[in-house]
Amino acid sequence: MVWLWKTLDIILEVVHIVVVVFNLIGWIFPTTRFLHWISVNITAFSWLIMGFFYGFGYCFLTDWHWKVKAQLGRMPSENSFITYFLHKLGVIIDGSTVDLITAIAFASVFILSWILNFGKVKRIVKKK
């Protein structure tokens, strides 16, 4: 059964990294902009709406990941995945600083995603 928890741990780590990177750069590519908009809105829903009940900044993905790590006896001391992953890479930055940078970066890409997806009226009539 330990192999299952280890496999889930690896899968959640990869998924977490992909989501974080996609949330940061998915807006760049016109073909992924709408998917990016969906991703950042799911993230915002988790952090803010679910966060109203579980604590602002709550991430359901981190919650699941930490539960898997607890099953393995490796519960991280960090509250956020980004702080945890930076520490794992050897980059030691205070958690509150990471949270601030994360919030600023996320707010920026969230607004940018809305602007890129819905900020301009599409021309219906072709130019002559």
C-alpha cells in the first residue's frame, strides 16, 4: 500500500508544478488563454471562496497533497506548496514573503487573463 501513497505523492507533485507554471505563463499562448482563464478562476475559487471556510489561501490540491504526505509520514512544515517546493530546491525564503510574491503574481495573471479573454470587443464585420 505504501507504493500507492508514494505514487500519489509523485503525481500530485507533478500536477502541482504544472498548475503553478501554467497559471504563471498559460496566458502567453493564444491557444491556451481560455484554458488558462479556467485554471486561474479555479485557483481563485479555492483560495478565496473555499478559503472563506478553510482559511484564505486554502488550496484543495495542497490539502490533498499534504494528506498523502501525512500517510507517508512526511508531513511538510510549510503551509504552501510553493514555499515547500522552493525549500525542497534549496531556496530558503520566508513563507510570508513567498505568499506575498505569490499573491502579487497571481493577481497579475488573473487580471491579465480576464483582459486577454474578455477585455476587447471582437469585431463582427470584416474591414474592407
